[in-house]
Amino acid sequence: MFVAPMSGDGAFNMALDGHLLRLAAEGRTGFAFRVYSWSRACVSFGRMQKPPAEADLAALAAAGVDTVRRPTGGRAVWHEGEITYCVVAGAAHSLSRVPISESLSITASVIVNALRSNGVAATTCPADRPGPGHSLRGNPCFSSHGRSEIVVDGRKLVGSAQARSGGAFLEHGSILLRNDQLKLLGFLRTPSGERMAMEGLLARGACCLDDLAPGLDAGKLESDLMAGFEALGGCPSGEFAIDGPLAEGLARSVAAKREEASAWMAGS
């Protein structure tokens, strides 16, 4: 099943991803996929990060940039010019019953096939070798690449993360249309020497579809992703509607995300 493509702010997008994971954990959906965009720029932080210690939240707010916590781990990501996807699966699905390393490989193959069908020569990183920048303290997501992540000529194109809850599976990720990740560096609480190293890694180590495939039809890529994940889901095509009690639960999740971001500001 798919959720209709939509644009939302940071709180809405991350709340909906987390809400879909809860529905899968409760057995109310077996498989769902969505692609989405961001109504304004947002920095998302991994589940274990401490945002007030990681970034200048007041400066981000003054610049009109949202902040939000992801339900997944990993490092900070600047969300703006990208195609974002989310896939969830219930406990009975194969994605939930294999090790994370294997599920990463499965989902990456779907994304790689969709990219290649749109003229982008994407591959995955070797499973046993993390990329440069992996050990930098406080590094943004796109300043390094981990195992089985999607690259073009060694440069990171897709940043993704997974979470599991109640036996259910979630993966979401960013496919860069533009390389906006350098914007993040001006807001990080990072020593100047490390910041210069990160700047080089983000400039040289990340890539984007606007450079790789100028004129690429983003709508076609989204459709190809949806078709690939529907085949992986093994379920009939159709729209997953979030209405009634599901919509009420989502509204509470969105409010909680906004309250959390406000609490960060108050404590920073």
C-alpha cells in the first residue's frame, strides 16, 4: 500500500513516519510506502543525538529552518532539495525477519534499480568498508557513508536509516536532488578544524541528481520507486488512507514533535 505523496514540515513528516511504524508494530498495516517533500527547510537529528549540544537551534529558527528528531538513529541531515522516502513493514514481512545488514541490502537494490532506470549509475558501498569521514565526531550524515549505502562513483547520493519496534521495520532516507548539506555546517557546534574537514567531505563526498542527471523527471523516479517497493511488499497496489482515529493519533504525534523542538529551544 502507498501513502499519497505530500509535502509537510519537519514535525509532520517525522511524526507520520513514526506513526506508520507504530501501525505496523500493532499489526494494523503489513506494508506501506510513501515518498514526500518538505514544505520548508528542516534539520533532522538522529534518535540518540542531543540537538542543543549539536547545533545552534536559535540560529536555525531565526533562519526559518525547522528542527525535528527522527525515529531512526544516525546524524544530522539538512532536508530541502530532495526526494524523501519511507517504507514500513510488519513483523511477518521478510524485511522485519532478516538482520539489518540484509534488509539494508534489499531496500538499496530497489532504490538502485529505480535510479538506474532513470539514467543514474548508482551502486552500493561494499558491505564491509565504511567510507571516509565515518569516524569524525559530530559528522553530518552526508559527510560519510556506511555499509551498503547508495553512491555514484564513490560519492554518497542517498542517506538512509532504519528502526525496528515491536517486531516491525522502518527505513526512511533522502535522495538528494541538490546538495544542500553544506548549509548545515554554519549551524553545527563543531570545532573549526573538524568543520573544515566536514566541508571538504560534503563538497567532494556527496553528489546530487541535479548534477548527475540534469533534467531528470523526479515524478517518474518517484513512480519507479513506488512500483519497486510495491513489488517488494508483495501486496496489492492501493492507497493507505490515514483518516478517522488514525488521523487523530497522527495529530497527537505531530503536536508531540513540535513540543519536543520547543523544549530544545527552551533548554539551549
